[in-house]
Amino acid sequence: MNIIETAIPGLLIIEPRVFGDDRGFFMESWNADGFAAAGLDLKFVQDNHSRSARGVLRGLHFQNPNPQGKLVRVVRGSVWDVAVDIRRSSPTFGKWVGVELSATNKRMFWVPPGFAHGFVSLEDDTDFLYKCTGRYDPSAEHSLLWNDPAIGIEWPLNGLTPQLSGKDQQGQPLAQIEAFA
């Protein structure tokens, strides 16, 4: 596998080895030994799967306390996936990284605890999978405002009006969230 570092230390783009021929392809999306050898000794406790129409924007979500690390990927369609550093002691606090994840490019994105995470679906019927290092805790769930001008995420909406859940419409700006130390 090929690991690509981003502008924010700890956020990683992962390109798995893909073996393909005229019948299709094979790839390992998770191998504990392989990831540990690459410096990612992770223990996952929950897998999630969502399907979204084009223009659905989910996020930016985080749990505090009980943060989750997430290994995310797309198996059908494509998304613009975003992570925002919300660790106040970090030199990259409030900075973001975005990456396109798709069934075609087969990339994965490692989002460690301490980040808000979200994505916008770029195609109808996009299937998004994520492995989590912590269990979902609704009492600790928060939503960072997806379009907070203090963060300035460049969402590739191309004229779309994003479709948001009620919870995400009520997201809080960076200055008001319960960030990590």
C-alpha cells in the first residue's frame, strides 16, 4: 500500500495495492499487520455504511468526549471527503484537508481522533464505508458548521445546493464548538 501524507500531520491518504484483470479486481481494504507495519496500529470496533444521493452533505461530525478515528472509503460513486483539525493545541487547529474518494480511485482516508469529518456526495447512490476506533456515542456527538467562513472549506458543489440533515443545519462555528485540548 502507498501512504500519502497530507498538509496536516496524521491525516493520511491510503492507496491500496489493487490487482486487476479483465475479470475485475482484488484489493485488501484492511489488514491489521499491514497497517501496523505502516505505523497504523489500529483497533476498530464498529463498521458503518451510508448511501447518499448527489449533493448530500454529511458532517462535519465529531464526538467529544469519546472521539473516533475513522478509516473511510467509497465502494460506489464518489465523494469529496473533508477533515478539520479541532485540537486547540495543534499548530493546524482550524485547518482542513479534502480528498476525492471514489469507487474508481479506491483511495482510503485515515481521519484520527481529534478531527471533525464530513463529505459531500458527488454522484447519486454513493456508498460510503467507514471503520471506527470508537463506538458511536450519541451523547457525545457534535456537528461543526460545514460552511463556517473561519475554516473556509472549498466544497466542490458546482452549483448544487447541499442537502443537509436537521442536525447538520444546526452545526456550530469553530469558535463555539467544544474542541479537543
